[in-house]
Amino acid sequence: MESMTPETANPIPVRERLLEAGKILFSVHGFENTSTAAVARQANTSESQLIKHFGSKEGLLEAIF
């Protein structure tokens, strides 16, 4: 039987990972210099998930604030 790690026992939801990735990347590179692809990559998900949850990069920024 496979043992469960804390990460698999309670995975962080995609929406929360995208918010955290956006915060980090926008603060380091600025909003204009951060692509949706970079945010998705940092959050270990796809751009389509960013669009599903926030509608756009601007929507992600609004959700952060």
C-alpha cells in the first residue's frame, strides 16, 4: 500500500496555487512582464485553468487584491 504524504493527503486547490503564483511573479517581474503561461507553469497547471478560475490575467490580479 502506498503511503500518503501531506501533499497528497490534502492537495492545494488549483485556484489557490494560481493566486500564489500570480502574487510571486507579479511582484518579481511586474504585471506587464508576466505571462499567463508563466503563472500556470509556476502553479503547476494549465493556462486554461487560469482562464476558468479568473477569466484573464487581469481577473487574477483583481482576485489577488
